[in-house]
Amino acid sequence: MCAALAARRGKRVAVLERTSKVGKKILMSGGGRCNFTNMYTEPDNYISANPHFCKSALSRYTPWDFIGLVCQYDIPYHEKKLGQLFCDNSAKDILDMLLAECAQFGVDVHTYCEIHSLQENNGFRIDSNRGTYCAEAVVIATGGLSIPTMGVTPYGYEVAVQFGLSVLPTRAGLVPFVFTDAIKTLCNELSGVSLDTLTSNQQAAFRENILFTHRGLSGPAILQISSYWLQGETVDINLLPDESADDWLTQYKISDPKSLLKTVLGQRLPKKLVAELEKQWWPQDARKPLAEFSNQQLLQIQKQLQGWALKPAGTEGYRTAEVTLGGVDTDELSSKSMESKNKSGLYFIGEVVDVTGHLGGFNFQWAWASAYAAAMDL
């Protein structure tokens, strides 16, 4: 994106790609259909040590700007939900569009390019297995550490450190939770079950689905809250987010006293989930009608259902994480241009920077917007 925009402005640009092809993360995103932006992008959709840093770039290159480019190439797309835009056909449409933009304006794209060194030399000198490049400016657009099978490396962070920039600690974000206690067994039994929840901790809350897996919990709500979770913290899951009454279970006891608790809950929750919760929360009372439950017992079960506190053992880590939290400290960069404040001609854009979006197209929009900010300054 940055290369095409810079070349459009008359710059001579080369893209140096370490792996066999560019845009691998584009191709695998959104289940192969690329959630390329979100119509409702706002600064509040991003996590950063400086929450104001992203505002300039996002305001100058909006989702509608990228949608305009998509429409120029007649790429069919649709809104899935909550402003999330996906290709109708394939993520390859987005990659082909960006490569076409690069080709139109004479960008040289070099794959299998291993960087041996990057040094200052009347600008910059880059030694690689494909020869030596000299440039007035270098843009680091290396992404983060997530999904190492794509060939990712920490090189972008290493360049920042080499030139004296601070790098904030990195960790996996938008990633499933794993458990090692009885909850792991429960999750394994329920693997494949999905339901709408309100999942929260002290920092954030998300109304989305959770998905039980053989290792733990995934699904949009879990991925979202994982970016706000730190080791050792608990996560609260409201399994019945639409139920607002304080005593709805005791009301059922009055209106339907002969029913079993699992029958009542099975009308609102997956029956498989209710069966597993019964084993853990009221195993001795499985055959007891509601009339024989004390009000206090029903209120306690209701409280658990609407505030199920779980303590993950950890996450699945970078192996399955969609993003990397942390990165190049935004205090070191100009929010207008993404250029290093102390090293003229050195730019950092996209995921390598300490700006991480929520799930739903926000990280791609940050990539396009930060690329635009740098390209307009080159």
C-alpha cells in the first residue's frame, strides 16, 4: 500500500520481501475473504500506550478511501456484521489490487530477499542476498510476531532498537484462551458449541459469541477480550446477556414449579452446555424440580450463569494470534508522518507500531492509514 502510494507520487520504490510472496497475511485473513476494513472505524477501536497517536492517520485515510479503491477495481464485497467488510470472492482480489497499483507506478517487488544489514550511508544502505540497495528513506512494514508459520521475524523491532527507538513489550492479541484445570475438560466436552455472551474484565466488555474448543475458549468475544487480558487475571462471561431481571429463576420457580432446572435453562442455552454445567454446579439436584430449590440456591446459580468467572492458564500464543500487541513506541514517531523523530528518513507503519486494532477489519484499516501517512511524507 505504502509503496504504491509513494510511487504514484513519483518516488522510485522497491519492496523487499523476505518470504516467497507478498501479502500472505492478506490471503489468509477473514477465512480467505479478507476483512479489509470496518466502516465504523474510530480511535476507540485501538489499543496503544498513547491512545491519541492513531487519530491523525485514521482521519486522513478513512475506510471510505479504501472502499473507493476497491470499487475502482470492481471488487465485489459485502458487510458481514458490525461494519465488517469482506470480499465476496477471495482475499486474493485485495492483494491483486495492491500489486496492480504497484505495477502501474513502477514499484519493484523483490521476494526471497534476506536483509543482511541496514546502515546509514548518505541515506540508507541495505545489503541483502539480492544485492545492495541505496535509498533516501526506508519504511519498516514488517508486521508483528503472530502466526510464525508465515515466516514472520522480529526484524522490524530489531531495526527500531538499532536506531535507538524504544520498543514496548510485545504479546499475542486476538488469541484463544487455554485452560489446565477442570474447565479444560468441560471445554473439550463442549468443543464446537458456540453462544452469544457478554464477556468482560476490568478493562473492557464485548457482546459477541464465544466458542468452546478442545483446548479452551475462542470465538470473537474471547479474541477481543484477550487483547485486554494479562496473565493471572479472571474473565467474566455472562451466558445470558439479555436477561436483566434480578430474580428470573425464582420467577420460574413460581410459574413452573415442577420443571427441572436443566429444562428451563435448555430453553435459553445449548442443552449440551446446560448438561455440563449441571455436573459442576448442581449435580446432587439434577432430578429435583424447581419447587424444591431454595431461592438462595437459584439466585446463586443465576449469578454464576451471568457472571461465570474463569481464570485462563494462558493463551495459545503467537501460533494462532491474529495480532501482536505492543511494538515500536509511538512516542518515538510523528503521528502525522510515521517517521522517526530522531532518525530522518526512517518510517514505521502497520502492526510493528504499538497500535493494535479490535477484531473486525480495524487492523487492516490501520495498515492502510499508516501507509498513507508515510507515503505522503516520503
